Amino acid sequence: MVSKPWSVVSIVGVGLIGGSFALALRKAGFRGKIIGVSSTSSIEAALARRVIDEALPLRDAAGQSDLIYLSQPIERILQTLEEIDPWVFPGTLITDAGSTKAAIVQCAAKKIRRGRFVGGHPMAGKQSRGVAEADADLFQRRPYVLMSPDAELEQWIRRIGSRVVILQPEEHDRLVALTSHLPQLISTVLGSSIARERGAAQVAGPAAIDMTRLAMSPYDVWRDILLTNSGPIDHALTEFIEQLEELRGMLLRPELEQKFEQAAAGAHALRGVELL
Amino acid sequence: MVSKPWSVVSIVGVGLIGGSFALALRKAGFRGKIIGVSSTSSIEAALARRVIDEALPLRDAAGQSDLIYLSQPIERILQTLEEIDPWVFPGTLITDAGSTKAAIVQCAAKKIRRGRFVGGHPMAGKQSRGVAEADADLFQRRPYVLMSPDAELEQWIRRIGSRVVILQPEEHDRLVALTSHLPQLISTVLGSSIARERGAAQVAGPAAIDMTRLAMSPYDVWRDILLTNSGPIDHALTEFIEQLEELRGMLLRPELEQKFEQAAAGAHALRGVELL
């Protein structure tokens, strides 16, 4: 299907990711209209920063958009998918930026009939949230995962500096359980262990600082992720615990050197990709 | 005991820490002589960068120093402590920068008779090693742990920007097992899990990057740490595994919110200290 170039884009949920996507589109040369659908406070901040051109209720925005970008929390994305389809033009592209994909793609498969849904997940973020933190360069040099190919969406994703990766929803969820959700939970447990140990903060160096940055993430973001990806997360945690037990058994044995070498190779591989 | 102000300082092991201590002393106004005792390649680099004024063998350096700063790997510090005492002036202050303290302090208690030994551990570092990376500001705003008070040493530690913390060796080792050694091993296991998972690097975002930085640390530094602090590390690992199991059991339960809050409090407390 050949689609006309986008002239109206709606950002549903104008926070860090949605706001950054709007700014990135603009910086990459998008000259159409950008509509924001969000809470009053986000809309005010987004208009003040010129992140969006105007604000509308979802129904009105949906009815005139070529692209609808859902950058809400996961549960809100699911709610939006339940109601949006009757309001869109036939063929309108709907994508999302939710951190887990299987639940969202399943919901869209049932509910999106007039529109076309392509699930997405930009592997980018910041510790701080909200449109005040939105940044046109947030997606630069980051992977941007799509659940299926789409020529025009892929083109814009490349223009905003990201690298397109196509993955099945279940494969995506399994991989991010390891690379994103497990690191969060590890950091949470470490932060909570340090919180309970009087004196630990006195001697903390760069290692503890690094490894507890994620522990400052707010629970409300994670609740949805854990609810919609509990199977893969449980699996990743179980395997990680087994690996820790194995390492505990080799603390004073020479095999540990191989473990360090394998770990360093893994860490370097991540950075190789980051530098692409 | 009133001691004369230092006029000669020897740095034994002129790498990142020893070189940074020399540069930091200079920047803080130390006008005496700084002697380096190290490998030929480190000495050449240290002289070229003017980190040290001259190089001598340990015996000759020890015989004219007011402070002897042992910044070698832990096993080498233990070897130096075995032989240095006959060569120093009575009352010469010997300190070290080893990452574990009980083994070193026990060794010094047996071997250092003419000199006075005060074990130390600056909670500072960088990923890269060697005197080429030495930095006069490395210790700024960092805790610097001493095993016993010493007025002149404490004064210089404050002058180089650090905050003195006095701890017993066993307490130090127990705390750093939690705040430094456990984070290293967690990062190693995570890096090695990611290394074995094809495709993980494709979707890695900032969380994976952050949490595997330590995984790039070289094993040779860690071998000595694990050998000299295996009890507290085993204990910290065991408790961490128990905590992970507990968290795995509450993934979908509301108690997890409290865990996130406790973790965030711990992480913020570390940063509060860092900002002092």
C-alpha cells in the first residue's frame, strides 16, 4: 500500500518520549501539524515549549491524523486501543512506544480494524520524566524496535537518528526482560539492601552510585511493565539467580576469570551497538 | 606524638591511585619531594607527566620518607609490608590504598614495628588504569576511609577534597562487600548473561549500558579483592540472592511498591553523601 506523506501527527501522551518524538520529527524536517492529546498540565507545558502546535481531545485528533503516536503508560495505551479505531480514517497508521509489546500487539490485533497498528519501542529514556525533559536528540544512536516493517515509519525513525530493529513481540519482551527489566529489579534490590545497611552510604564509591541509578525509577512506570511481562521477567530473574549461585561457588576458583572475560565481552558488545 | 611536617613522600605503585594522590598533594600545596617506586614503564610515564620528582628503589625511598603511600595491588601491598619495616625511620607513617583492609591491617600489625601503619581506602576510581589517567581531582568529594585517626594524614586527605571516615577493618570490609564488591559481581553476571543471549545487544538501552559498566573491569584487580574478602563477599551475595528470591515472589503484588520506595531512598542517600 502506498500512503500519502504524513501531514498531521498526533502525539497521545505528551511526556518525555512523546514530546521528544515530536521535537525529533520537527528537527528531522517534518513540516506538518503536530497535535497533542494529553493532560492539561502536559499540554500547557508542551504548548509553552512549542513541542506541539495545538491540543485536541483524542477523538478529534484521531479523525484528522496520518500518524497517531501512543506514548502513554502501558495501561493507558491499552485503554486507548480499546476505543480509538472508530475515530480514525481507514489506513491511518497507529504506533506506540510502550515498553512491553505482546499485550499491546494482542490488544491492537483485536481492536484496530480501520487503522493499521505497528507496535514500537524506542530504546531511549532519561531518569527524569515529563515534557519539560523532552529532547530532540533523545533517540539518536539508539535502537528503535518495530513489531513489523513500515516504510514511512522506518524512514522517519532513521531520520531522527535511530536504528530500526524488527522483532516479534514475544522475542522483544524476552530480550527486554533481560536487558531492561532485570537490570531495574537488580538495581532495586541493591538499593534496598544499601538502604537497610547503616553506614553503607559512608563508603559508597562510583560502583554503588552507578548500580543504583535505576533504583530511583518510580514504581508506577514499572507496575505496568511487570504486569504485562511477568512471564519473561520471572524467567530472567530465575536464570540470573542461578548464575549468581554458580558465581558464588567459584569466587576463589580460576574459572572466575573466564566469567569476567565473558562479561566484559558482553558489556563491550552493548557499547559497540551503542556507538553505531 | 607530634610529628614534623612531611618533606619527602614516597608513592609505591605509581598507577591511577598513587599518581592521583601525588598530583592531588601537589595541587593542595605540598612543596616537598615526591619519590616514585614502581615499574620502569610507570616511572617513565610518571616522570614525563611530572607526577613524581624522582624514582628510587623501595629501600632507598623508604629510608628518606616521612610518608610512604602503598598504592599497589593488594597482594603486592602485603609483600611490601613484609619487607619495608627495617628500612624506614622510626615513626615513619606508612599508609595504603588497598580495596580490602582486614588482611592488610593484620599483616601490618605483625610486620610494621619501627614505622606506624594506618590502613586507608580512598573510595575513588576510574574505569581506566595507569598513571596516564592520574587526576589531581580524583579524590574530590569522595569518602576516604582510614582504619585509625592520624592528624596529619587526615589534614592532607581533607586538603585533597575528600571526607575522612574512620572505620574498623572488619566493618570496612563488610560495608564494601555490599557497596563495591557485590555491585561488581552483579554486573559481571549480568554482562555474562547478556553475552550469551544472541540479540540482546540489539535492544539494549541505557539500563543495560549502566549496569554493565563494571563488567568491563579486569579480573586481575578483582582476584586479590576476592581472595582477601571472601567471607563478607559470600555473605553479601547470599543475602542478595535471598532478596532477589523475595522480590521474585512479589512481582505482581502491591508490596513491591514499598521495595521500590526503599530502594529509591537508599539510592538517594548514596547521592546525598556524594554531594557533600
